[in-house]
Amino acid sequence: EEALGEIDLGIGSHGYVKAQGAIAFPIGQMNILLDAMTYGSDGFKELANSNDTGFIRNDLNAKISWLSDDERQSLTVKIGYADEDANETYLGLTDADFAVDPDTRYPASALDNFISKHHQFHLNYGLQVNPSFQLNVKAYRNLFQRAWTKFDGFPSGTPPQRVLTLPNFYLNQYNVMSGISDSSGSPFDLIDVTNNDRKFVSEGAQISGNYEHGLLGISQQFSFGVRAHRDTAKRRHKPRSYLMVDGNLEFDGVLLPPKTFNRGHSEALSVYLANEFYFDSFTLNAGLRLEDIDGEVLNRNTGVTAYNDQKEIMPSISLLFPLSENLNLIAGIHQGFSPSGPGATGIDPESSTNYEFGGRYKNQNTYTELFGFYSDYSNLLGRCRVSDFGCDPGQVFSGGEVTIYGLEAFGEQAFEISKATSLKIGLTYTYTKSEFQSSFLSTFSQFGAVKQGDELPYLPKHLAKLSGGLALPNWDFSVSVKYQSEMREEPGQGLIEEGVFAEEYIVTDFNISWFATESLTVHASVKNALDERAIISHRPFGARPNAPLSAFI
């Protein structure tokens, strides 16, 4: 074996640049991979003071792999580091301003900046005990630090979403936010810029294995896994008030206490057992999963600690029934679970029963899938984010019983035009329908006043993608057209246009690859080639767009 290296350089629209280098080489029984990348852009949004709205990100990774002489043992160590500096914002626009220029940013977001650092360490050991028994042991530790300084409304507490939805009613605050007027110094027209400083540590270890056996004369495979995990999150959200003066933000000099100052900690034990039975005419998989999570949150502002303990046992069963060499029917029932978060009291975990049924067909040139799904939630959960109003960050809300059901289809067909030329066409489509099963009133802004039969927000009814690729000697051409239907942003039924909603849109992308030599490949791509712009969300603050026409090479 010999050392291999790769360099990837790119430039593109909106000041995009990328440089990546990787080298892999052996040392005895070890293989080492070193990879470094930096990329960024100036951003496609614009501030009146010409401040950069882009980002830069750096990634460094090292991977060391070892394989024993008899190939029964393997060890992999991965060490990684990443950092990012992004002038990103949550602040969008009024619908009227969006229609004029979707890429405008209000001066109230001029100080918005996201800084993060990520350290990771992963260790993986594999052992082939005998031809029928495999063991795997993993250990991991991740440290993630982030500080996002961003517009967070007004010290008066007026929700920015209301200002952007009804700018004529909140005219003074809208004018200050958009830099049209100066602040008077009142809490109603000061700008709240909060530094959301957080530190996350997650670490754990797990052991898993597979054992092939023939108990009761039936060919089977038994698998198991045990994981011990713990994580800690420290949050200190420090606000500052700024005056808008001639379209610029000026600190008012007043020191304010932190909005959020807490420490959350969780310890979890997860166990799964599964057994796959291989019968002559079908395959049956039955499994069981246990989650046991202890959590606590210390509110450093009040000195109060909240505790909770969550346990859930989740069974699952699935069936694969071959109708022919190329066609399989698949069905399954799986219990789902999502914890309510550390320290959450009085709220049950999210629980669901999920059903799926469908088929898969595959031959040399054709691959198709068609599945129906139905998810029955006994207690859908909503979690308060920092940008939500009327709730405390991390607070959990129950949405009661909810059903989500639909259809997923995928198809891909390949055509061999000649020995050196081929064409591939693919289509993906998803239909999703949802319903709240009860009426209730919630202080959680994403629920609000819910009526039985209302659809969930942020679940587009239709998603589709049509793709095509042409492979020629030394050239590859591909095109994709993605479609998303309009989408509710608040619970409702009937016409979507009667409430807050994200617009439907179609995005068309083109890609070309030229294999100039064995060592040199040139790629070019055009994203959103038709430059279709749409409101993809009004949350958390105002209308925000999809990315514009962009080209890269």
C-alpha cells in the first residue's frame, strides 16, 4: 500500500471559498487518515451598513485504524475539531418587505454573530469471537461550546413576531427595528441583543453484538446493545439593551442580569434486544428496547433544582415476505419514545406507536419502493426555545393525542444507452397528513388555540424530487427538481392561506463533472438555477427566504 492524497478547491457565488486536503498512509498494521478543511462565504443577505453576513468554518480530523494479522480484531480512533464564526440571525422580515427584497436584513440584526468550537473523541473496538459471534465496543466524548449573540426582541417583552405580523399596529417598534427611526430610550423601542452562551458535554460507552444461531432448528440472528450515556448543558444567556441611532446599534450602558442561567444534567441507560428469524418463506424480526433516564436542572437564578426520572420499554416487530426474487413485502409495528427533557415535571414523555406497510422491487436496472405509514402519538411534546415567547426556555408542553399518516414512494430507472453511456432517472414523493385528536388552549406559541382535527404546523403535505443523470465518457451531467407544498406554521384546518404559512416552492439544481485525468476532476454546479424565492418560515421572527441562485466550481 502507498500514501494517497486529495485536494479539493472551490469558489462560488456570494464570496464562497473552500479548501480541503486529505492524506491517507499506512504504518505497519495501521492506516492513518488526516483531513483538514476550511470554507465560508460572505453571505447572500445584505445589511445597510455593509457588514458581512457570511460565515467561515474550519474542520480538522484524524482517524487511525488498526487491523490484527488474523483480521479478527480492529481498533479505530477518531479525533476531531471544528470551529465556526457566522454572522447569522433569526430575524426575518415583514411579508411586505420580503416581497420587495427577500435578502434584506434589518439593522436590528447587525450584531448577530454565532461562534462555536467542537471537540470530539471516538473509540471503536471490534472483535470476531468466532464465525458466528461478533462484539463491538464504543466510547465517545463530545464537547461543544457556542455563543450566539443575536436580536431577541424588545426589553418591554413585545414579541417580535407580532411586530412583524402587524407592523402598522406596532409602527414605532417596526421603524426602530428596521432603522427608519431612532430609539427614544423607552423599553418599548430599545433593542434586546442577547448572548446565548452554552456549553455541552456528552460522553458514554456501549457494547453491542450479533450472534448467529439455530435454536429450535430455525436459522436466527440475535443482536443486543447496552449503552451508558451522560450529558451536561450549561446555559448563561446575557442580555444587553441597545439604542438604534442613525441605523446603527449603540449600547445603552446598562448591565442586566442573565435571562437564563442554569445547568442541566442527564444520565441514561439504554438496552436493546432483537432476534431475527429466517423462515423458508419470510423473515421475522422482534425486538425490545429499554430507556432509563434520570435528569435534573439547576436554575442558578433561583437556586431551585428540578428532578425527573423517565423509564420506557418499547417493543417492535417487523416482517419481510418475499413474493419473488425481485419483490418483497415489508410490514412493521414499532413503539416510539422521546423524553420530556431533564427536570421536566408534570409532563409525560412523548410516546407513539408507528405502523408501516409496503413493498420493494429491485432488478438490475429498476429500484422502487412504496410504503404507507401511520403514527399514533399518545402525547406529542413541544419544547420552548429561547426565541419562543410566553414560556421559559426548555419548558415542555403537551399536545395530547396526535396522528400522522401518509405515503412514501421512490423509484429509480437506469438505461444503458451504450457501453460507455448511461441514463438514470429518479422520483421521490412523500404525502403527509396530520391531526390533533383533541381541542385545547396552550401558552406554547407553536400550539396556541388548537381545535380537534387541526393539522400540525411544519409538516408539508407534499414533498417531491425528480432527478436525472447522464454518464458519458469523462463527463457526468445531473439535474434535480425539488418541490415542497405550502406548509402551515400554526395549527389549523381548511385553507392554509387563512393562517400563517410557508410558501410552496420549486428549486432546480444542475451539476456537471469533468474527469479530466485520472487525478483531476472538475465539478461545477448551479443551485436554484431559476432563482425562485419563497418564504420558507416565519419563525422565530418574521419571513425568511430560501437561498438564491448560486454557482460553484
